[in-house]
Amino acid sequence: MSTVDWAKRANGAGAGGAEGRPHGDRRDGSARDGEPVTADGMMPLWAVSLGWELRRGRQVILNGQIRDRWWFADRPASFREVVAGLLETRGAEVVGWWDPVGGLTFPLPGHAERFDELREGRPAERAGAGGTPAEGSGGARPPHTSEDAREAGNTREAGNTETPPADGPGSAAHGRRGGERERGRDRLLAPRQSGRPRAFEDVVATVHRLAASPDAAIAFVFEDVDHHLPPGQPESQLGYLRLRAAMTDAVTPRSATGPAPHARNAVLCAVGDVGRLPGWFHLEDPRIAALHIGPPDPSERRLWLTWLRRYFNGAQESSRAELEALVGATDGMAAWDIESLARTSWLRNAPLRKPDKLLELHRLNVSVDPWTQLDRETVAGAAEVLGSRVVGQSTAVRAVASALQSAFVGVDFGTSGNARPRGAFFFVGPTGVGKTELAKAVAELMFGDQSTYARFDMSEYQQEHAAERLAGAPPGFIGHEQGGELTRRVQERPFSVLLFDEIEKAHPKVLDKFLQILEDGRLTDGRGQTAYFSQCLIIFTSNTGAEQVRSLLEERDELSYPQLEAHFTRAVEEKFRQIGRPEIYGRLKPGVVVFDMLRHEHVVRIADRLLRQLAESVRERHRVEVVPDTDTLHPWIAKRMADPEHQAYGGRQIRNELELVRSALVSHLLAHRPEPGSRIRVGVGADGTVRVSPDGAAPFSSEGTRRA
């Protein structure tokens, strides 16, 4: 059943002509040649659901995208227009609207006058029988003010036919004085009217009285009441109690006759987030229902895009299939976003026939794409640059460099991968072999800034509820307005390298979040805001299988890389089977990269790098040059790292061993305070002791020694 059929059955709404309908849209669902088939909706589905809830006799709290526009009666309409039109269709004689800024207003013509009649207990006035209504449709002022008195006097004076003759003596003065006396007497004898209520408490009291009376069908909407009544304050609690009483005490008006159930007088709320309302306000009473308003569905998006099609860049050259592709790609977007999408197509020179590029430019909202600013030669030599940062991991470096080059060139299977991350890797291997360092190197190479690298320690996400930290808490829970750590990071910096360290420690519910990221390239937080990962590099690291490396080294003298690769591949696959998430491994399998253990030549290179960093620190702080004696340091560190227990800890163990060298240097600087510009030599004696001596002195004197 189509949307319009639902609307007709639920609300009796069958009006709405062809005027204003998008081109190509017909009542029979067909389309003109070359035009896309569009849905024919009289109202959004949430409005149909609202009508059903009212027929059930329930009051409704509308929450969600109440600031958006919607397709209603064959034209774009605001949220207020949709709700007011629906309530009038359902027979409401008065539709009132209250919000903290505008106070009490009436969005439909003639309803203000009818409200005044009901509020004052007067019968409905008819044109020609009793003159015009007593008050206009605007926000009337109490008539006892001076301005109202003058207006009443002017009206009385204009309608006074018994004026003194103009040719009598003193006729002008007598006329003015007589008129003033008569107007004064009318003001004294005329009954004073209280005027329309202004304060929230007065409006609620008036609505409560009218809703509890069966004399007339009325409907009132209180918008943004959560901002007017902040939680935690006594007066707010009382305000919510009064509003709930007005909602639950509403009765069915006498005008609703017949055997079928009819709606009660409607007292509704409209808020952006139902979580900001007290839970007891709507959860403790079954007569109150919460109705969430989500983004437009596909049929509504098709109507919007068909109506806006002529405003897109390159609309004449676009095909029906390209417009339909844009309908699917705009899933989750608000109507205002869809309308601004047409402006983006002209501002960014993105034609309609390239929907993926158009959406990418619209979502990122940046004028400089770091991927397009990369130097071609830099990308081509990515393996060499990354290899200089990460020692001994040629296989991992080549795999990452190849993926970066593919992302830069933009070659993929079809267009389905445009929304997915630019790359997804699963780094696995022994600890301390450069997995995190490679992620930092990629961030600096691609984006020129290491701050684009963000690390998430998954050992902090071992509990099931920890998934809320990534995408944010749902409405009504603490921290909901802050959003998720991951989604907020990507929204703020869409060009990022995201490292999820020790992914095997995360709870399986947390891993489910990554299924959507890897497949669709997006994740929606608890606030309803979507983060897009299409410009991100995602790296998972794992030490699964690393605990068996020590036993493997003890069993054999040498462990080749193919043997190590087979071991870690089996361990990772078995791990995902154990936690019941083999589908995640299936998506990550093309990006699984096994890191090699540190070999002898790698140990020496890493040790030299750490020694250079140590010497640079001494030079900056004390202006003293440190000369490492590599002839003794290299054999010493290689021997220390030959122990299988030390090999299992990788590069971190090399740093731990060189801690002896740092301690010896600190002791020497404190004891001897070498002059700026001097040189000192550091090495290892035959007995395995780290020694520091002034350069040029007898080699390895006893001063400044540390037993290794």
C-alpha cells in the first residue's frame, strides 16, 4: 500500500491536486519518458503514524528531526505545517502552537478567533449575524492598556452617528468633549477581557480546561518544552506535571460521533531529543506515546530530488539511473541537506551524473583534499619512505604502500568502494616490531601531519557497554549529547589514520561496530549524526599468537618468515572463530599483514637509531657530543637479543637493554660535568660493562661504569 493510501485510510486525507507536484509524478504511479518513477505521498510516514496514535486515543511526544522540512500535500512543508494540517484534517476546530520564543500562536487562519470564543465561553460568531469577531488573529493585548483604550475609543468614535451638528455654536469643542465623556462611560461599563494567556503556566491551564471539555475539538502542540523546563529544578517538575495532566485529562469532543473510536482532544509535545525529558513524564502513563521522527525515507527523498532536479549542475545530461543512485546514496540525509546538495553541485562543480563525487564534496565540506595534493613521486616511492621509518618489515611496508598507491590512483572494482575507507589493514605479529610506528609513518606521509593519527586502545573496550563510547550513548543516557569518541573524531577530522590497537581484546559487541564501517564506510552516533570514513585509513593491530613465539624459537634454531606468517594467520583466523565473528575476519583478510620478528641485522639498525636519539638529546641539553663505539656495542646488543625471551619483546627489549647505556651517560654527566664542545665515548668492555670516557683518553677507563 502506498503512502497516500495509508494517509487516506488513517486520516481521510485525499485532497491535493496536481499543482506543485514534481514533474514526472502522476497519480497512477507512471512517469513520462526519461523521467524517474516517483512516490506519490500526501504526507510523511511519521505523520501517518501520528494519525493512528491519535485514533487510538493516545497523546504523542514527537521527537527527532522536528527542524526539517517534509513533503506534505504535494509540496514541501515545514514540520509545523505538516502537524497543523494533519490536526485540522482530523477535525480540530482550534490548532494552537506554543514555543518558548513565540509563545502561543495559531498557524492556521481563523483558529485564533475560535480559541478566543472557547476561552471566553462565547458561542461561535458568524459573519453578518453578529458582526466581526471581537479579536483579531494576532497575539491580542489585554484591552485595559492605554493603547487598547485609544483603539476602542477610535473605533467608537468612528462608529458614532449621533454627533453634534457642525453649524451649531461651539459644535467642534462640544463634539470633542461629548465624545470623550461617552467613550469614558463606555470604557467603565464595558466588561474587561483577560486577553490570551502568555506565560507557560497560564497557557497550560487554559489548554487543560479546553481539552477536558467536550464542547469543541481542539489540538495544541508544545514545542521545545524541554528548553523551557530544564531538568533538576522544582518548578520544572511542577510544569511537567501540569502538562501531563492536560494531556491525560483530555476527552473526546461531542462532534466525534459514530461507532468507530475517535480521537480525544490532542495535547502534543515536540522536542528534538526525548532523552531531555524526565523519564516519568511519558514512561509512567500508557496513554502517552513517544514517536521518533527520522530522516526522509526513499520515497520522500525521491520526491525531493525530482522536485529539485532542475537545480542541479548537469541535470539535463543526467539519467534516471543516476538520479536513483542519488536517492540511495542520500540515505540518512535530512531534507534541508538534500536541498543544499543542489547548491553544492554548482559551488563545487560536481554534476548530478557523478553522485558519489557530489556526496563526497558535500559531506567533507573542505576545499583542499589531501589525497589530491599528494605528490605523485612521493606516492610512488612510499615503500622507501616507510621502510626508512620501520626497520625489518619489508613485506608489511610493501603491502601498505601498494594500498596507498591504489587509493591515490582511485582504481577499484566498480563504484561500491567509494564509500568505504581508503584502506583497511590488520597488522599482526610479535610485539614491539613496528606496527604502531608504521601507522604513524603513514599518517605523516599521506597527510603531512602526525596529528592525523589517532590511536584507540581496545583493551579499554572489553565490556559490552563500551561500544557506546565509540558511537555515543543512546538518547536518555548520560553522555548522550557528547557523541562517540570515534564518530566525533572522524566528524572533526575526516582525513585520518585510525589505529585500533590490540583489537582481539575488544568485546564482540564492539567489533560489530566495525562491520558497518568496513562495509558502508559510515557510523551514526547516538545523536543521529553520521560520521563518514571514506577518507580514512583504518588499521587494526593484534598480538594474537605472539605468546607462542617464544616456544617456537626454543624448539628450533631459526624461524623463517613463511613459518611465522603461517603461524600468525592460523592464530588470527582461529581467534575470530572463537569469538563468533568470522565475518569480520572475512572482510579484513585481504588486508591482513604479518610482521616479521626482528632479525640480527634489524636489531643493529634499531640500536643505532636509538643511540643517535640519545646522542642528540645530550647535544641539545649539554652541548656535548657522544660517540658510540659500535665495534663493541653491536656485538653486545646482538648477543643480548639472541635470547628467545628477549626476541619475543621485539624493539621494546632493545630499548630496555640500551637503558644501561643511558644510565652510564647520566652518571658521567653528573660526576664529571664535561665542558661544552667536548666529546665523550661510550662502549662496552670485555667484561660486559658499559663504560663512558672522554674521547681520546685510554679506552674504557674505570670511570662511569655500569655492569651489564
